[in-house]
Amino acid sequence: MMGPMEATPGRPVTILYFYRTRWGSHEEFLRLFDQNHWPILREQVRSRRLLAVTCHVPRFHGEGRADWDLLVTITYRDWAAVAEHSDASIAKRLFPDVERHAAEEQRRFELLDAHWDVVLEERALPDG
């Protein structure tokens, strides 16, 4: 099994970003995500750093034990794109009130109980 930095150069990389919001904070978190983070991601899709961004929420409440309540899947162009870290420069351009944007992003993360990332490695299925 290859480690993340040994992945085939030039191949897309998919990372799952899981969020679990504090009780009663889900709608505020989504509003701040849509307002402050999605525009940055959208710019990166336009620039082709990101190939795709999708967002999912569980359809049903289930048995009451939810490990996450928002999943953002990002497919990066390649490992070089993962390492670029262009969010800050895009945020400065899109959000001239830097202090307000920083405060709202801080608030967004205060609304979380947990956040974790999972880098996916594609596994080929056997023929036949």
C-alpha cells in the first residue's frame, strides 16, 4: 500500500472533510460555510486547483448516534494542488473586510464538536 506522498504524480486526490456541529448549531454552521467558505472553494474549482466539490448531509436521523452531520468531498487536481494552500489569498480578494471574515470563520469552527479529514486512496478491483 502506498503512503499519501507516494501516490502517482499527476493523478487526482480525493479528501473527505467530516464535520459534526454542536447541538442546535447546524443551520448557523451551514450559513457561515455557504457565505464564507464555499466562495473560496468555488474560485479554486474555477482555477482548476479543485476538480470537484460536493456537500452531503445525512438524509435520516438514524438511531441518534451521528458521527457527522456534514460531509464535504473535494477532489484536487493532484498532490501539488493539495499542497498549494491558496485559501488565504483568495479570501483576501473575495472578502475585503478581513477582520469580519476571520471572526466569522472562527465562529464557524466554534460551532463544531468535531472535524476530521480522510484522504482516499483508490483501490483497483480485480478483473473477472
